Amino acid sequence: MNILLDTHILLWTLTEDPKLSQKAISFINDKSNVIFYSVVSIWETAIKHIKSPDKLSISHHELVNFCKGARFKDLTLDVWHVDALETLRRPDNAPPHHDPFDRILIAQAKSEDMTFLTHDDNLALYNEPCVIVV
């Protein structure tokens, strides 16, 4: 299975954060899975680290080095990923979701036929089969 990790899952894996669930660890450690990280996560990390290094101490350089060392595969951002944004829907009564990084990551996973691992319950409201909350 091809798996795209949400940014916080990547960061939790890097820091061995106890918030990383056993289910997520199982997906990541399963040798039959190919683990991907998106350039979108690198971009998000860079923005948040530059803005508040006290809140996010890991730089995007460190994250890239970790991903390469872990032999995760990189996923670039392409036009068809952006096009897939138009296919994402949420129920009218769902709480607002304003994070553009999350939306493009889901669109990437959907258009690349990948499973998207996240810890954010709010993302399950997109009702996309590719989203798995762990």
C-alpha cells in the first residue's frame, strides 16, 4: 500500500512523540507499505518553524533529512493535485475547516491512489476513502 503521511504524523515519527498511535506505527513499520511525504509537509513545516521556532523546533531541513534517512519517498506537488481540490466535499453541517495544507494533502493522496494517514478526526469528514484516522 502507498501511504502519504500527514505533517503531524511525520513530525511525531521523527520525535518519537507518544501521541503517535500504535496503529500509525504499524502502518509505518509494515515493510509491505511504501511511505511517502509530501513537499507540502516540508513547506508547512518551514512556514511554521520560521514563524514560531519555539512552537515547532524542527526545521524543514531536519524533516527532509529524517525522511530521507527513513527511506520515505517524496511526493511533489502537481497541477492534477490542485485540480483534485475541486472534488473534495464536506457535509454542510460539518465544522469549518480552514487548513489549506490538509486539503491539498488529501487531494494528493486521492489523486495518487494513496492512503492518507492522519490523527485529525476533522479530516474524516471529507468522506474520502483514502483518509484513515489513526
